[in-house]
Amino acid sequence: MSAVDTVMWRGDADRRLRSTISVVEVYDTEPDWDRFLAAHDWGTRMAPRFRQRVIDSPFNTGTPSWEVDPDFDLHYHLRRVRLAGDGSMRELFTLCEQLAMTPLDSARPPWEGYLIDGLADGKTAYLLKAHHALTDGLGAIRVIAQLHSTTRDPIPGKPQPAAPIPRDLSPLDVLTRQIGEEITRLPKVAGLAVDGIKSLADPKKALSRVLRYGRSVPRVAGMISPQGSPLLAGRSVSWRFLAFEAPFDAVHAAAKATGASVNDVYLGGLIGGFRRYHDAMGASVESIPVAIPISVRKPDDPAGGNRIAVGRLAGPVGIDDPFERVLTIREQVRAARSEPAVDVFNTIGPVLAWLPGPLLTQFSGTTSQNDLQASNVPGIPWETFMAGAKVERMFPFGPLPGCAVMATMITHNGTACVGINLDAAAVTDQNLFADCLVDGFNEVLDLVEGEPTGRLVRVID
């Protein structure tokens, strides 16, 4: 397990910081259950991390190890439930937020899947929940893409990898591995020390680099972020899901019209929603603390684990003009990506991992000052199927590690699907907040000249 994964895993010691990620897929019909089971059995052999559990050291310090669970039981991980009410999207997402809030079993591979029958119009849904230490959003999409098919019918002749062989790994084995890794790290540390000594040959340049890095660390760590909005100050352990969708062409057109990226437009729409919510509630703030993940994943990295750094923004809630707001966010995102210390948590992670659990949890809690955390994950751009059912929508929901609102967007087959997970104590009028997000997002989409090519709409009435 990497150091960043370890911070997330140990953060579960505080129930307010649990790192469960979820995705809700909506199918056009009911999948064949036997094929559904077979697809997951195959998928866990293609991505063995989903058959692995976490083994910690005797002192719960250092990075834990993943090992193939000798008692892996697909029957435990996959469940089938049925909506008992009107089969509406509201009923579906209410059930999903309840399931997502339920802790995962830390003694097993940390994921569960629920096939949910009983939606209106004969549709079916699937909730996949997993611990963030298992994978980040981009890694999750890679796994889901493997799980899905490009056709409604079975594909014969697929590769059939053997199930991974379990190992009997003890906590003492983990400690031995940790000590070995620290010993192998010594030459690298010595090399850095030598480089530091060599840099003294040009002391002005060395001092400049040190100062730039030193000034960058507090910004990356959120130590000089704007104060959180008093309106959103409440925190609890209660999650609420909201879901929205828009044609991706409309988001892309707005990006082209403003000279910004799709991600800048997405953030500009979200911040516009926050601005309208504050206005409607009679609150006034100029900016709010926002965090965005910056992917450092390389094409040849394995699907599992987290390959992310953190970018910090001052969300310009006080800017009325959507064009100016998007451009302001564009500049802030560029600055965040170029911070010298942007990868500081991955750099010092191996040291942090040796801290006692309660102290390490404090680093997980640095996210609690954020009013908004927002991710934009590329989805699957083609039509996909699961065991004979077409995947119509794919709504992502990140965890709430102490922040007020977590927003995630996945673009699936031409539709931008936005999942909002919010703290019920922070956003007290959730219907109003949903309406404000729609209006704030659409005023950015309206920056396209001529007739709008699409609008953001609520999925849950």
C-alpha cells in the first residue's frame, strides 16, 4: 500500500473521515444474474487487487500490505436487493446513500456491489462501493471498463486468467517488509543528501529553490486557504446524494467559447451554484476553500492505488459574471498545477506512514476545512453493457472526508454525469442547493453564442 493510500486507510479511525467511493450505474433492463456473477468473478481475476485484503503491522505503523484473501467469497461481496416503493430515482439514490454510509469490512477486500431491481420502466441499477485506498477515480474507471462489454451478447474466447494464489501473510511479515523497504531507501536518501551538498556550489540558486518550495508547502497543505463559509460550517456523518446530467457537447462548447478547459467550465458551474445558494440563503462570502485532485498517474501504472496530488483554489463565489469566474478559475488551476510542492504528500508520505494512527488521522483531517472538493474523471466514451443490459448512465460519488460537498463528474458515452455527495449538516436546504447548482451551471453553458446546445438537469426530482 502506498503512503497516500495508508493515510486514507488509517483515516477510517475517525468515522467522519471514511473514504468510501461509489458509482451508481443505471441499466436499460435487468442483467442476467448468472452472467453478472461470472463477469465479477472474471473481473477480480483480471484485477487481483479486488481479491486482496489489508494486513497491517503489529503496531499499526508504516504502510500496510495487500494480500490475496484466502477466504475470498464473491457471495459476500455481491448482493441483490429490490426497491420496495415507487421505483423512482429519488428512492434509488436514497438507498444508495444509505449503503454508501455503511462501513466496509476491513477484514475482507474492501468493496461491495449491489444489483438493485425495481426501478420504474423496467430499469435496473448497480451500486459499486469501494475503499479509496483500493483505487482512485481513474483507476476505478479502468477496472469498470474491464468489467463491461462492448456488446449485449456474450463474447466467446475471452482470456481466462487463473485466480491469484493466496499467501499466508502475518503482521510480522508486514513489519519485516517495511524494514526491508526502509533499508533499500537509504541509498536514495544518501543520494539526495549528496545532491544537496553539490547544490551549495551555487548557493543563490539553491536558496531560491528552497524558498520557493518552502513558500509552496503551506499553499498546497491548505494552511493559507480562505476561511470556510459560515453558511456551510456544519459537519456530521450524514451523507446525501444529488445527481445531474448534461450533454457533454454542451460542456465542451462552453469550454471552447471561453478559451478554458472542460474542467474549468465544470468548476465554474459548481462555484456559480454555490454563489446562488449563498444569495438565496442571505449569506455573503467572496471565496470558499476548494480542493481538486491532480492526477500523477502514468499510462503504465497499475489500476489499483492512488496516484494523485492536491491542488488548492479560492473558489470565486463573489464573482457574478460567469465568463470572468471561469477565467479566474482557469488561472487558479494553472497556478495550483505548477506549485513546486504539489506532490509534497507523496514525497513525505513514507515518513508520515510511520506516525501513530491517531496522529496520522490528523493529516486526513486537513480536508475538513474545504467547502468543496471536486473531481473530473474521464469515463468510458463508447456504448457499454453489463451481462446483457445496456449502461445508460454512470453517476460517481466521492467520500466526504470532512468537507461540506464532494462533486464528481464522469462523462459516459456523450453524457456528463455529475454526482454530488454533501454533508446534511452543512447544506441544510438540499432542494434549494440542487436548483442553484442547475442555474449556476447553466449560466456557464449559456456563454456559447446562439442557442444552447444542452442544459444541466436534475436526475432526482
